[in-house]
Amino acid sequence: MSRSVVIHMTRHDGTAPLRRFDRDDTRDLDIIYSRLKTWARSATINPDPAMPDELHGRVADNWRVLIAIADAFSSAWGALAREASIHFARGHCEEDVAITLLRDIRTVFDACGLDRLASKALVDALNAMDDGGWSEWRGTHDDQRPHCLSQGELARLLRPFGIRSRSIWPLPRAGRGAKGYHQHQFEDAWRAYCRDAGGTPAQSRKIKALFNVG
């Protein structure tokens, strides 16, 4: 997802007829192809256009070629492209990361079989995932040095879902209390965003081993 320009779509509400692609009628596409081919013959594209200060790392890389193409049309189109890039980067980057986090947290709970986890235990499990990327976290805008996800960063990512750490007692297998999360706090968010999510066998074995230590 971090290597893509993501456009979020909503389900059709049924209030208007859908216009579906007809492979036997490509007249509109033929017109677009012809015009693009003509434009490409004469276009002068700067491969390294000036980028908005708000874009960093992979996000900037994803948009650079699109902004270069927009600049080739006109400065007005270039300005619109930069405005759009900032809008999408701000509006959707955190959402995508947070949904990935929800899915991985569900994997952790499915694997450990507990109904509550201390914040530290949850963060340790996320950072231990082979392909989760949390042990090389670079921030929601991909502009920080790689580091392990912290408890504070976990809390900030979960805040938009109304999920906040609380005192959990008793803490399973520890006999003491701590700040953490109950599984039921995530149920609404999982139903809304992670209908197809679940733990994977390979990750489950590593996570269970982590929780059995000590």
C-alpha cells in the first residue's frame, strides 16, 4: 500500500444505474488512446519536478511521475496535481496504516487466545511479526528513521477508532495489573474494517512462543 497511490471507493448505493465496461464497445477508450498518443509525441516531461514539502519518502516517489505529467500539460494542471497529492497523502495514509494495524492486532489475539493484553505485550507481538513491518516502523508518513513501534504510537493509531488503553486486571499469567487492551474493545472496528482478517498459522506459532516466555 505504501508504494501505491490509493483511491478509496465506496460501495454503490443502488440509487443510479451503473455504467459497466463493455469490451465490445471501446470507442471512448479508442478516443482517449489516440489523444494520448498524439500528446506523447510532443510532450516534454521533467522527470524530477518540484514536489510539495508535505510529501516525503515513498509517498513523494508515488506522486512524482503523476505530477511530472501534470506539469507537462500546464502549470495549472501541475498545481491541481500537487493539491490532490497533499489531500490524498493527508487523508488516507493514516487510515491505511491503522487498518493494517487492526488486522495484525486481530492476528495477535487469535494466536494467543487471551481476552486482554498489556500494551507492552501487544507491541512486542506486533514487532515480532515476520512480515508486519512494525519492527521497522517509519511513521504514518514514512519520514522517520526505522524503529520498533512504541506503545505511544500504538495508542495514537488506535485513537481514531475510539480504542484507548485502560487498566486491565488481573493480567493473565502475571498476577498483576497493567495498562492494556481488552479484546472486546476492537470488535466494532474489526467488524467494520477487517471482515476477512484473521491470524495466519506461521505468525501464530511465533506469537504464542512470545507470550509463553517467562
